[in-house]
Amino acid sequence: MGEYQVLMTEKAETDMENIYNYIALEDLAPEAAMAQYDRIASQILTLSDMPARIRVMDAEPEHTLKVRKLSVDEYYILFQIRGNQVIILRVMHCRQDIEGKLFE
């Protein structure tokens, strides 16, 4: 069981920026925005060790694509394990449509 390299897609990076901006600008809470960003980022980093501890999603087509979902507060980190890499596909609010966001 080795260490995995964690990589983020451009969409996942944009998702993180959007989460920060929404909380900081819409809610007028920059400190809360940074705290939320840090909590999500911290959990993403934990995926470098034993990412398979997070089970594959049951829904299709996510199950067939072996997409996994890690919950952090009201957000989901969607990722795949590919060899010795963890690919962060999207970071999204729990009320968003997973399939719609994942494949847009």
C-alpha cells in the first residue's frame, strides 16, 4: 500500500475557487470561506493514503466509472483512483446534481 499522487482537474480547481468566492462574496464571509476551503483541501490531501477506503458510488453511471464520493460538511469531493493517482474530478455542494456536474 503506497502513497498516491493526488491530482485535481481544472474543473475541480474552478469548483474550489467558486466555493470560496460564493461564501466570501455572496455571504460576505471571507473568513468562513477560507475555513471551508481549508477543510475541503485538507480532506483532499488525506486521499494520498488509502483512497480506496471511500467506496465507489452506487448510482450509475458513476458506479461503472468507479467514481467515489467523499463528504466534507455540505460538499462532495468526487474522485477516481487510476493506478497510483487519485484524480479529483469535481468538488460540489451536496444539493447540486452530481451527474449533471460530473459530465458537463
